Amino acid sequence: MMWYDWIGLIGVFFYLLAYSLLQWRLVDLSDYSYSGFNLIGAMLLLISLCYAFNLASLLAQVLWIVISLVGMRKTRKERLLALSGREGI
């Protein structure tokens, strides 16, 4: 295996770690770690795709990054609102 294959496998590990922690209720959707692990996984898989291209995987990883960033932004916004004492989004 090439180094970029190992990078991709590490990315898969981060995806599985995030999902496992969520299923085992060790994190929830509002934890930065959940979105962060998904973001890291997608970025590592993107690196591997630079060397072993696959259009479908590229699209999936780009969308995964966008979804992770949106989730992190939503979490940040909710935490700021909670700190300010206001309810809602």
C-alpha cells in the first residue's frame, strides 16, 4: 500500500470513531468532537483521492466537509445563545 492509502484508512477510522461514539452515547450531535472527527475523516480521504481519484468519493467527501462545518457552526451558535440566556436559534 502507498502512503496515501494509509491516509485514507485513517480517514475511515475517524468516520467510524465518530459514528461509534455517537451510537454508544459517548458524544452527541452537539459535541464539537463528533463533527470534528467527521471533518478530519473527510479531509484525510480527500488527500487520498488526490492520488487515487474517484469522482463519486470526491463529491461525497466535499459534501461531508460542508455538512460537518454547518453542524459545527450550528453548535457554536446554540452555545452562544445559551450563554447569552436567550432561547431558540
